[in-house]
Amino acid sequence: MSSWLQYFSQLSAGAFSKADDNTDGSREPLTAEEIVKFKEWVSAQSAMPSIRYTEAWIKDELNKTVPISGYARILLEEAIVQLASDRHLSLGGGDLKVPGFGLPLSRLPVSSERFPVLVGDEDLDWKANTLLIREACMLELMETLTNKPEWWVKVFDSKITTKWKTEALGMDWGQYLEHADFTPNMVDLCINELRTKAALYENTGLIPIMDYSACAIKSDSLVSAELAQSLKDAVRSLEEAPEDEKDWHPGSEDKVLDLVHPSLYPLVYGLTRVLVEKRIGISDALEHCGTGTILPKPYPVEIYGQPGSYSEPKLPSLSENFQWLPCDVDISTDALPAWDIVYRWPTEFDTQRLTTSKVGPICATEDLCKERYECRASNRPLNEGEPERDEDEEWEAGYEESVRGRLDLEWFERTHRPEIPDVDPTKDDTVRLTADHVKTRSFFNNASRIQVIVKLANIHLNPDNPKYEGGTWHIEGQLNEHICATALFYYDSDNITDCHLAFRTRADREEMVCNLDYAQNDDHFIERTFSIDPQGSTLQNVGAVLTRPGRSLFFPNVYQHRVSSFQLADTSREGHRKILALFLVDPAIPVLSTSSVPPQQKHWWTEASKIHARGDVCPQSWQPW
């Protein structure tokens, strides 16, 4: 009997009773034949069967009852694991076991053993602490100040910081975020925090920004001018491809030129070949063109989440069709500190500058509001000649947009300021990361190599197309790729205006519906306190980073991001922006890579490649989605 069958025989002992005899407590385990039959049933399902459906099948087909639904859940999960293992053995087995090849496609380690994800699943998604509007404004101020020349020196000059403080307090912060303000204490804490970060920057060249529950890191000194020039020179051959071979990004109006894009030749289930007996190197890659075994499509049950009591939806962002292919990269000494910090931040360095467990007004019209039993905008005394109020007019459609509705709201906001805490400017624990925490080796639990997905893109503008309208909100890749962080290098730019990369993420780690003290239906003061829409999504805007030439930017894949619009600075001539993007696969969840998948670009295949075509070969061009 296989180890899997032995395991289930032991597991099911005492877990099942005969369907027609549940009263005497007698138990009868699944036999080896029944376990095999159960696995075959699971493999034939077009979707993840629910717990109830599974229990019903066991009762109807095996004449046994599962008294505790947890056993059915374990049976389903382990059957899926075994199906993936069987498929792996059919392809030759070996030590390589990754999601979709030896492991179920939906396989995820427990949350404590991997980087968080943001894929649109309530049970899986990471949540940040909910930012108060004031803290979001502080993040913006520190991002702006750290774009100034020699900020790390100037931040210790009291004359300069006094000027910065005056400018910050004089800004109309309501233009940045609705309901925003800025206090002297907030500026003082920002200055003190930047003085701490100055030491970190001078020792490492790294600046944490948009940093609270997670963080981004920027640097203008990581990449030397010589290395940047080498990149420009290397990319030139791709840029000079014939016009009919250039890959203009769909929907970009011939503005975005993809030089290297992982969607062009990804791994496609049911089509791509995988080499299991050896690793493919750079020097011998072409010798393996056309070799390997075709990777089968995953079983439908592999693309679903954990089985529950009812029917199971597919896991968001998990594709049953394709996966981007990373390359394997050996980790050298004195490298990757920024990615390592981003990876460690949620568990080691997270910070919060402002918290509150209560929202509500500071009422300046107590006597008036007491007469009406509560603070409401409709408590406003009527102006002379203003018609009397109807009893329920504030609930009528169009009230908020009406003249009276606007007058009521203006009065209410003047007389009922939100009770928002101010920061303690002497707080000294808002920066938990120091230069001593920055590793130069032993990254990612001493991993010897990482997996990286590469992308190169240029944005070209000209007098006929002078503006780039900006991108859409997204994270990188699908759950298949298990991307945990991104590195961007803005290596070349000419004749374009400033551009920013905006971030947002899912909030409400505090579960405010349960734990926030506020008056019933009082969304108004939640909206004036927190940087979140109380009536809408829990996605909150974190801020935006200036992406100027020569800058490196690192951020986690739990930050959705969007490129801002920009345009030609001089509309009489052309301009461009060139970006290198590197996506880090979570080192805790390696995936199939180019070390196991032979080259798929057919125009690389020559006589000298010694192609061993076995059966069908990859077509020259195709769309896996």
C-alpha cells in the first residue's frame, strides 16, 4: 500500500461510520480501494466540490457517513495533493516540485511562511492598518522633502527646517486629501523622523517611503552612471528592431513599446514543454529547444481555494492557462538589500504614527444640538427669509446637492470639528529600521538563488501624441507567479514632465465595523478622520512617489500601483521615458522557470541548436489567454 493510502487509512479510522448505523458509535475506515475511488471522483470534478456535496457523495457511493466536516475537508485537500503528485510522477518525477508541477497549482504555504498577497480574496488578502488622513499627509510631506537636493544634510539645519515647517503649514492640504489639515506637531515629527532616516540613507543609499504597515524604498544612488549607460547600450539592439517587429502595447496608441515582456512567451499549460532531469543553463539553452515533456493542464479542482460548506469560487487571479516565466538568479554578496527590507517590513518594521479607536465631533453648539438630541447638519439655524424645513427633507433625494444641503454641511463642518488625535512630536519609535538592520548577505532565509521576471518598456511621445494618459490600478502578475515585490529603474528620460507612481492597498486590519467607537450611521466623521471611503471599498490611497530619471524604486506586491499622466515638456519635439522592471518571485514559493522550460521562441531554433523535436512544437506566435 502506498504511503498516501496508508495515511488515509489511518486518518479515516474512527472518522467514518456506516451510513445505516450511526447510533452505536461503530467506525469503519475507508479502504484502499475506496480512497482510490474517492481520488478519481475528485479528479473528475469541474469545480471544487463543497463539503456538503463531498459528504453526500461518500454517503451515497461508499455507504459511509462523515460525522465531522473537517475530515471531508482534509480528504479533499489531500486528494488534490495526491493528484498533483501522480501527474508529477507521470512526467518523470524528480526533485523539482513547484505549484502546477508536483504540487497543486493553488498551493500556498501558511501565511507565516510566505509574503502576504493581495488577490481579491477575503480570506487570503493582507490588510494594512487604516491610515488616518493626517498620517497620509505626513507620508506625502516626507516623500516631497526627500526629493530635495541634499535633504539628508539640510534636515539638520534649523533655519531650513523652519522654512519647511512654514511652507507645510501654509499649504492647502484639502487639495491633496479632502478634509486634510496639518498641525505643527505633525511637521515636527516628520522632521525628527527624517533626521533618523538621514543616517540610514547616508549608510545605505536607501530611503523608506510610504512606510507604515508595508513600505516602498527609493534610491537615487544605487545604480552608477556607468551601469546605466551599459543598460542603454545593451537595450539599443531591441529598440532598433524593424518597425514590423516592434511590439507596441495593446491599447497604448503606439506610445508604449514593450522591448521585453513576460506575456510573449510564457509557460502555457497543455502546450509548454518542461525538462525534469536537469537544469538548463545560459550556455546550453538552445541545445534544449523542443525537448522535454508537455506540461498537462491542471485539474479544475486545483484552481479553487480551500473547500468550504458551500460551492467554492475560483481563486481570484489564479490562471488555469498560463504563467509568466522567471529566470533563476544566483544571489551574490552585497546585493538585494532593498528587496530584502521590503520583504521583511510587514513583520519586522511596520509602524503607525497615529491611531484612534473613536471618531466623533467636538460640538461648538451644544445647547442647540441638545434640543435636537444629536449633532446633525440640519440643526443649523435658518437664515432670515429661509423657508421652514420639512420634517424629513434631509432624507429626500437631492438634499445634499441642494442650496440648503450645502449650507447645512458648511455650517456643520465649521461648528463640529472631528475629534482627531494629534501626534506626539517627541515620539522616537516611528522609524524602526536602522542601517544595522540592512543585510548585505543571507537574504530570504539564506536562499542561494532567487527567481526574477524581467520587463523592459519605453514610453514614446511626439508632437502628434504629446500626452500619456496614465495607467490603471494593478498588482503585478497573477497568483501563479507569486510575485512578492517589484524593482523599477528609470534609466532614461528626455523632454517629459514629472511623473509619479501612486500606491493604494487594502486597509481595515482593525475591523472598524466591530472595534471603532462611533455613532450609528455616522459615516461623516469616519470620512473626515480616516483616509478611506466608509461607504465603499476598503482600498485606501497611500500616496505617490516621484519617478525621476536615475531613480530606483522598490515596493511590495500588496501595493496596487498606477502610473500618473505626463506629457511632453516641449511639444515641438519628441520625448521618451525608459523603464526596467524586475519582479521578485516569493522565495518561499518557487515556480517553474527558464531553468526547466526550454526556449520557446521559434526564430531562435536553428540547425546549430540541435533541436530534438518530439511531437508538437511551440508555434511562432500565439495568445495564451
